[in-house]
Amino acid sequence: SYVLTQPPSVSVAPGKTATITCGGNNIASESVHWYQQKPGQAPVLVIYDDSDRPSGIPERFSGSNSGNTATLTISRAEAGDEADYYCQVWDSTSDHRVFGGGTKLTVL
Amino acid sequence: EVQLVESGGGLVHPGGSLRLSCAASGFTFSTYAMNWVRQAPGKGLESVSTISGSDGRTYYADSVKGRFTISRDNSKNTLFLHMNSLSPEDTAIYYCAKDRHYYESGSLKRDDAFDIWGQGTMVTVSS
């Protein structure tokens, strides 16, 4: 099956830019979606189709996808951005949707 | 307001069965594919199963294939997950999630995103 690799943790200072990566074989050929999950809450879609933002998601959240790496970028990080972030794609081999292992973002 | 409310979770013995339900409101249920996603305690997200809006297509994770069955009743705006032969590894919060794309035909976009999630229902498999 298709494996998505995320760093377990990323730290960022308030007001700076956080970058969370999602690695996969030729992931650029896939549509990548990103979810934010805060403790005790359900996940929230923050980026779909590599770089589009659902309504209500701040412009500080952006995405890109090239080669073997998709990237979620959070500009001007805030304390409220602390959460786990997951990438997700369709795996054509298993004919099913798969998630990356998740990245815990700490703003300190 | 679009809303998904799961129910049916609880404690079940290994080898037992359980049926989860997800009541949907605020959108035309039959025109969106629906999903079950689970999260074991302290672990990441795992997509369990997907069902198209009305053309009958279903997809499963290898970990549940042959044991779980996804279904829906479009007349009652309800999604189901029938779980058999449960093991402790199935212990998790089970979330119901809606696909982002609308299909009048009841089809689905396989690489779609999950745009709305319920709050989840906890399933514990233990003796």
C-alpha cells in the first residue's frame, strides 16, 4: 500500500512560519488533503486538492505538492494552531484512502 | 447547518459484533459519498470504509475487509457500519465523515477529501 511519511513533531515560534511535510512516492501525481486535529476534537479539513482552502480556514494556511513531497505551510503561527496535522491521499494500489502518521505542531 | 451524529459505540467482547450509526442532516444525503474513519487511543487516523452516494460502490481498509460492512439508508439519512469478529485492535473512536464533492448521480470521487466530520463514537473491545 501507499505510504505517507510525516515528521512526528514540528516546533515553531509564535509569528513565524511552520512547515509540515508529507512524503510519498511521486506524491505530486496525487491530490493531497490536510486535516487539523486539536486534543479531544474531531479533525477539520484545512487544505484540499494540494492547495485549496475550505471556507473559514485562514489564509495563513497554504499547501503545495511537488515531486515526492507535499507541504502544509502555516504562516504567522499562533498558539491556537497547536494541533496534530494529517495528510491524506487516495491509494490506487489498495483502492482506498490513506493517512500519514500525523505531525504534532508545537507553537512555543 | 451540516451535521453528523454518530451512535452505537460501547464495550464489546472479543469476537463480538456491533453496529454503528451516523445520522446526517443539513445536506442532500444521497448525493454525497460517506466514510468511517477511526482513531485508536493515542494513535493516528485510519480510513476504515467509504460508500458512494447511491450507486452501491464500497471500499474497505485491508484491516477490516471481510469483517466490517458499510451501508446507508438514504431514505433515513443514515450511515451504518456493521462490525463483526471484533478484536482489541479495533478499539478506537469511530468518526463518520462526509465527502466534499456533490454527485447528483450518487457517484463518488475516489481521491476526494473528508470535509465534515462527526464527533465520534468510542468502541472498546475487551474481555
